[in-house]
Amino acid sequence: MHDADILLTRTRTKCNSALLDASPCTFIGTATIGTDHIDLDYCRSKGIEVANAPGCNAPAVGQYVLAAIARNLKPGETFADKTLGIIGAGNVGSLVGRWARATGMKVLLNDPPKEEQGDDGNCYVSLDEIAEKCDVITIHTPLTTGAKHPTFHLVGKEFLSGLVRRPLLINSARGPVTDTVALKQAYTDGLVSALAIDCWRRTRHRYGIACDGRHSHSTYRGIFRGRKNPRDINGARCPRPASKESLRHGDYSRGAEIKSALRTERARIRKHGCSRL
């Protein structure tokens, strides 16, 4: 950074005084929604402009969430049989909600900051109602600690102990939004039937439970069903990269159902004059 005027980054790079003190950098662009990896106070004090990209990955996350739900459906079940709870209804959460409704799912939203604004036409529910009524819970909040509604460990022991329907829980937001220890215990105790996790507490995913080995992405992604001991999956906590053979024989039988729902949503977007996803 000694000769760089502009820094383009993602969440792995900590943008703080240690990185920037000896740099002429005047602009940081992060290809992410969140900015918790950037010391915003420091940047303001140094006159460094910061720009993030809200909604940049919303369609990809929406596809990931629907694929996780489809993978967890039992034989004979459909999306319409499920109630989805969305914690965080911003750019990503609102898109996930629209797509989920297009599949026939009932959707409950929780977002206290947006609820207080009261001008977006949505009806919001409490976390207690999410815990009580939802078959699937997906998290799409930023990571905040000092705000009026902090999200650090938002999904912790208190919330997890109130789960009624043994939901699939999906976290593709920020790892520390969930209390990892409490989440692992809830899974062991059967309060959570399955997990789909796309982010972890630490950068290199040291606190991940396990995955099924079907994905070889930079972030481990796993869905667990009916396994009390995570080591029952591939015999290890972290999987080896998936082979083409294992991907070829994966269960993607519900892909057509998801594609049909997405086509319906795209048609709605075109009809109402919105930009295509």
C-alpha cells in the first residue's frame, strides 16, 4: 500500500491504521455490503473515502438460500409446505423474501430498524415469532455491536432455546451474528434440524461444524441432516474438495422447481419496469 492511491478489497483485508498509516490511499472500495472490516472512524480522520456495494451479491445469496432449502426438503415436501423466517430485510433479505414467496413459501420478516421506519409496506414480526413459527430461518443482517439494535450473537442461546419447529438455519451474513458455541449445542440437542453456513466466526472458518463435501468453494458450505456427530460426515470436520464425480451424482432434482420460481420473479420484475437480476 505504500504506493497505492486506491484500494479495492473484500472482507479478508482489514483496512485500519496498521495497513494505511504509511499509504497515500484516498479511496477504499469494498465489493461487499458490510464494512465491519474497515475502520471507518480512522478513514474519516484521514480523509479516506469509503464506498461499499449494497446488494451486489443479493441474487447469488438468494440462489444459495433456495438451493439450501431445496436440499433439505424431505420426499413429498414442497416449498409451499414451509414457513421461512428472514432476519434482516435489507437488499439481500428482501430479495430472498420475494423469491421465496414466488415458490409458494409463507415468509415472516424481522428487521427492527426497518420496522421503526415504517414506510416500506412490509409487516414485521418479533424474533420470538420467528422462533415459534418458522421451518426455515435465514440470516441477512450486517454485523453491528454499538448500534441501537446490535446483531452480534443475535442468534444465541436465548433465541435458539425458543425454537419450536426444529428449523433449518441458514447463515450467509456474518459469522459472529450467531453464537457458534450455542449453535453447535442447539444442533446437538435437536433444536435445529439442519445447518447451512456460508460464513464463520473467524476468517479461515476454524469454528465450522462440518460439511458434506459436495462443494469445493473458498468458503465451506454444509447442510447437515440427522447426524448428531459432525465427524460422521466424511470422517473429518473439514471436507476435502469435492470431486467432479461427487458433484455429478448430487441430488439436484429440485433445480427445475427453483428455476421456475426464479423465471416467475424475473417476469414480475420486467413487468413492473425494474432492472433485471
